[in-house]
Amino acid sequence: MHAQDIAVVLEFLRRRLAEEGIPFAVIGALALRQYGFVQATEDIDILTTPEGLEKIHATLVGRGLVPRDAGVRKLLRETEHEVNIDVMTSGEHAGSDDSPIVYPPPDADAFRRNRWGALPHDGGPG
């Protein structure tokens, strides 16, 4: 897998999620790049709402996305480039149920918008 595969799949996700009206934010290593922190990654991490996850399964799974294993809903794979997509949902705890960090909705002020969708916002201007 190459960085260009991830970029192509990220654009596919941005376009398809927007077409379906599914709110989302890019999180994880790809979001960190917007702040100058380059971390190698081989997947795309996104945040959506629980309803957004249901809509992803209703409209995109089987049409370019597949679950990575039977019965798995938040671990997907884009089929053409074989890029893994990890989905987190607003309201869930980051990392484990004991975490004090709870993911906000992707349309929250904690995120800023750019050409890829919403990204975590550091609170400063922009």
C-alpha cells in the first residue's frame, strides 16, 4: 500500500460520505499531519455518529467498502485499494470504556473543516 492509495481512498470517503449526508471527521495519524506531526499510517481513522455508522452500512458496505471480518461493524476495508478504515462513533470512549475521553460529534466546534472534511481543532485561529 502506498500513501497515494490512502489519499485516493480518503477522497472516495469524503465524496461518498458527503453525498450520503453522513457526518464525519478524520482523526488519528492523518489528522495529526495537519499540525505537522507526521506519523506513518496504513489506515484511515474516521469519526461519525452512531446513525452515520448505520448509514455507512446501509449505503456503502457492499459498494466499495466491506467489513474486515464477519460481524464487525467498525473495521472496514475499501475494496479497490485494500485500505483499512477504522470507524469510531461519537459518544464512545477513546481507547477503552475506562477512558475519560469521549468522542464528540463530528460537527462539534472541536473540529475544523478543510478539503478532507472535519479535522480535530487545536482551539487556535483557523
